Amino acid sequence: MANTEHTDDPLARIDRLIAEERELRGRATGEGLGEEDRRRLADLEQRLDQCWDLLRRRRANAEFGVDPDQAKTRPVSEVESYQQ
């Protein structure tokens, strides 16, 4: 993730990623996606996994009296295999 995203509100970041994902998925069912768009969609899915993980950990930190900002984005390899 880009450094500027670490300072964003996690929910706002998720909303932006979801909007882009929906746009790509809409095009996929219509005209289909080229290779670049398929790669972008896969990247969006991974970034969303990371964002949801970060949001859950921030909320857990807050619930247990820990500074939510201590939670950092984990690598895709750690979060992509989680069951939702």
C-alpha cells in the first residue's frame, strides 16, 4: 500500500477500493476485462483483504484500550488466506 493510504481513514479507503472493484466487476460482466484490468482486480481484492484486516485489528485495539494506530497493515500473505 502506498504511504499516503496509511494516514487515510480506513473506512474511506475501503469505500474507494470497493467502488473501483465494483466498476471493474461491472465491466467484466459486460465487455470483459483485459489483462491489465484483471491484474488490477486481483490487486484490489488483496488490498481490500488487507484493509478489512487492519480495520478489525484497529477496532479490537480500541475495544481493549490499546492505541488503534499501533495496528499496521500486514502483508497479503498473512491476510489473504483468512476465512471471512
